[in-house]
Amino acid sequence: MPIDKDEILIAESVYKYLGRSTDIKIGQTLKLTVEQKTVPVTLAGTFDTKKVTNGHGSLAMDSTQVFLSRDLAQGLFPEIENFDYSWNIVSDPQKAQSVEAGLRDLIANHRDISLWTFAESLEYEETQSRIMFGSMQALSWLVFLFGVINLINTTLSNQISRTRENNILRSIGLTRKQLCKMNICEGLCYALFTALAVLIARLPAAVVVSREISKIAFAGKIVPYQFPILEMGLFLLALFAVELLLSVWMVHRQKKDSLIEQMRALS
């Protein structure tokens, strides 16, 4: 924190932004202009805004950007007697409406004071959470869509490349029923292996990512991870359904060709 009267700290993001257009460095003397007042100050260092919160959190539009000493603040704003950012006012729930009305009447003539109620704070946090959750969910659905397309492409390529192998097996006595059973079992086993791989490899990664995003979004507080049962259920349903349909389609496609035609394809 600033020790001398004329020292200030600025956010790392501000320092990087200023560094792109100027040669600003830590320890340099700068000119700070606030409300038509200009004073010389020394840049003592920077700080991480994610670790410094105010009444609206570290990611709010009015998050802390500058630290300065109380003496410097009093010199810039001599008319201000109290530099507290906010006050928490707790009242009886039965008197909440009357207390809020009285506070609004009190601050009506003060442009530098505003009222931020618990309901407004809750609505703001819910909106932020819905935006974040919606963007993440849209990304997950895109990944799901590309995964299904890739699954179809891989399965069809695998089945087509094995046409010659299947014709050889038919020529030495493999029945259509056995071929159908083999294709369906292979498809379902592939789907089962894929589902297990997703759960074993991706679930721990999802927990770690969820913890890190929770720290950033909620100022270090870790929200417990919730397994997406509905989304994962839809994924598994689509996975097994696609594999089953593709296997049945390949069997039906092979049934159109007689054994003689398949043996001719080997020559």
C-alpha cells in the first residue's frame, strides 16, 4: 500500500494499457488530474484487481483501479469528510420497505451517494451468472454438435474401409445375421468406450476448470461442482442412438448386395 503521501498504486490492466502508448514505469513521477486539479504523484507499484474487491465484486464496472493515501485524497477532495466506499445497513425484514423509503429520501439531495439494495444486488449477480452460464452452455452444445458429426464421419469411414473384410467373411460362411450382430456390437462397444473415456478423462478436468472459473467470478469463493446430468444423459443417448442407427444402416446396405456380387468385388 502507498506509504508516502504522494504515492499511488494502479491496476495491472491499467499499467499494461498505458505502457502500450507511453514509457510509464514504476517509480516514475506522474501528473494526476482529478476534477480540474493536477498534482504530482509517484507510481509506487501495481495490484491485481481480481484480489481487490469492493461492494460490487472484482469484475464489476466500478472495480478498484487506483490506490492513494488518505492525505492525498483529502488534498484532492477537501469537501469530503468520510472516504468509506459503502455502508451495509441491516434492518428488520418487516420494516425493510419503510427503511428503504427513508434512505431514498435521505440521499435524494446528494448526488455522490446512491442506494444499492439486496434485491438489486441479487438481480445483478443472477444476470451475470446467466450470461456466463449461457455462453458456456452454447459452447458446450457446439462441441457436442461437432462431436456427433465427427462420430458419424469416423463410423462411416471405418465401416466403408471394412467392406472388403466383411465380403471375405461372407464368402467363407459368415451369415447376414452374424454380420448384423457383429456390426451392432462393435458400434455399441465403441460408443461405450467413448462414454467411459469422456467420464474418466474429462470429468476431473471439468472439476478443475469449474473451480478456477468460480474463483474468478466470485472473488475467490469456490462454488461446488454440479455434474450436468441432463446434458450428459442427452450426450450418451445421442451417442448410442447414432452408433445403433449407423450399424443398422450399414447392415441394410450390405443386404442389398448378393453374396455373388460381394465375391466379385474381391477379384
